Amino acid sequence: MVPKGKFNFFQNDVEGYVMARMVWTRQHGLFANGGLLGWGDVDPRDVNEVDYENQYNAYLQNLSFQTYWPKESHPGFQGLFFSVLDHISPFSPAKNLRSFRKFTSALFALTLTGFIAWFYKEFGGLSAFFVFASIIPSQWMTLFGRNLFFVSGLFYLPMLVLLLRLQCERTGKQLSQTNLFWLVFSFILLKCLVNGYDFILPTLGMAASPLVFYGVLSRWSRDVFIKRFLIVVISASLAILTSLFILSFQVMYASGSFQNGVSSILETIQRRTVSNDPNLQAIYGAANQASLWSILKIYLSESYLYNFRLRYYTLMILFALVSALYFIVNKRKTQDSDRSRQGIALIAVTWFSLLGPLSWYTIFKSVAYFHTHMNYLPWHMPFTLFGFGLCGFFIESLWLSRNKSIG
């Protein structure tokens, strides 16, 4: 699905943070340097490929670090989790690393399987098959799947939990406002603590997408939709603030000052978004000067597949055509039928889900500008998944309509 060399070395710089954390934990304990991720024996102002390789060598060969540079913009709880597993495991570091990657891949696969199962129960077999068939050859989902830094399944887990819970609500199990709050708060907090704030806006968009789908499908009143949407916004915001508060204490533990933690967070926000800070202009000024379209053009022109050029903008055109054709075909049919409402709800959530990636590329313009080699997963969060599911649903609807006409 991906170039062999690229799969072996994809984002080994950031996965090196986890390797180094496990080494540092062996030497100094689980909460040394606040439990933060980091790099060992590097000059953070001049890090290169050899330094990344050294993080792996130190872990695999049971070596030690003389110094440790903590990453102060990330809670890094995945480093703590894998450090505990590494400590209790009776196996070699090499076997542990393979097992940790299998675990991370399995978590991602199980989360996506849950999403496919939701599609199967909600729309039927063909729609679910289209989602499944779109996941298997995706080069970017394949690349992100096993990385110990990203733990990609946690991007999708808040959405999946809420989709399944709201699906149960249609059978009579009402979701209270309190339960909605704690569901979103818990899983967004888990995401922030474990894989940090990477792709945070697409993740938040995914967490809100179940409300759009079931709001349209079940015809919630405006008051119900607004109230639930606000609960999701408030609970997700509080989860992010809670994680930042925890991160500030981690940095305080590592550096001795709570203010250092707050300052580090603010500096990271400025660095990763569009900033006018003169101290950052020398390094990140090019990102600020680049037009948004010049950046989006790169990400829209990337291929969904490795062996066949299927660009993301082509997929958008395809999904738009399918959406338009669905309305044209169903124009003369009863709009109150369950399947008709399902189609309208699926179209609504598909295009709503595009807002997450677009907002991320816009607001986190600096990251998007400097990392065009890897930031393509947002298109799958979950715009392409809903889009391919929509294609399957449309084809199945045509087939059912044809059979009904013949009958």
C-alpha cells in the first residue's frame, strides 16, 4: 500500500520521543522529567537523522542517555503507558517494540472496524463494504496506523463512541445531557493526554459529526440540537483545558516552574498557528507569507492511493456528484421515508466532516506549510470515510429503487 522505505521510517523522528521516554524511564523512573516525552543526548537546535536513529538504538540495545531534552508541548501519556509495558514485559526490547506496534495498529483497526459496523447497521452491507474497501488501500492510514507517537485510533474513538451511543438512542435508550457531557469529556481528554494536540480540530469535528447525522435523521428540534452541540463544545473545551493544566504541572515538575509550563504552551500555539511574534518570524515567517491556497493546493493534489493517482480533490468532486445525483434521483420520491432521511443525513454529515480538515489546514497553517510530507490524515477524519460510505449507499439505493420498479 505504501513504499517500503517510507513505511519503515515514516515519522521515526516523533516516534523517537516514545523510544527515548522508555529509555529514560528505565534509568530514572516513570515520572522523571514529569513523565514527558523527549529525545536523549541531542542538541534540540541541531537534530538530525542520526539523532533519531540513536533513540531507537538506545532502546533496542539497552543503552543509556547522559542528557534528556523533554518535549514540553505534549502530555505524552503514551510514553508512560509503553514504559509500564516495557518494564513488566519479560521479552527483549526488539520483541516489545514489535508488540507495541501491533497493539497500536490493532487499536486503530478495531476503531475503524467499529465505524464499519456502525455503517453496516445503519445503511446496510454495500455502504459498509465501500468504507472497508476505502480503508484497506489508503496509503496515509496505513502509514499512521502503527506509529507509537500518534496512536491513531484515539483520533476516531470519540466519534465512534458517540455514534454508537446515539444509534442506541433510536431504540429508546435516551442519552442524557450529563452522560453526553462525560462521554465527550472523557474521550477527548484521553486523546489529548495520549496523543496530544495533533490534528485536534479534525478530532473535534469528528466528535460533533454524530450530532449532525442523528440531528438530521431524527429531526431534532433546533433547541435540542443547539443544546447538545453546545454540550459537546463545552465538554471538549474543558477536556482540552484539563489536559493543558496537567501538562503545565508536568513541565513544572520537569523545570521547577508552573509558569514555564504555561509559557511553553503559549509559545507552541504561536509557533504552530499563524503568528506575528517577531521572535518567530525569522523561522516561521515563510509559512505566514504563503497563501492558504498554495498550501491547500499541495494537500488537495496528493494521491489517496500509492499505486494509482487518485487525488483528494478528485474524491471531493466525486462525492459532490454523488450528493447531487442523490437529490436528483430522489426528487420525486417521498422525502419522509426512512431511507430518504438516511441519505440526506449522510450527505449532511459528509460535508460537515470536511470542515475539520479545512479548519486545521487554515488555523495550523505553519504546521501544514512545513510538513507537507505527512499531514494528509485529516482528509480521512472522517470526510473520505463518510464519502465512500455515501457512494455505496447511493448505489444500493439505485439498486433497490430499480428492483422496486420492476416488482
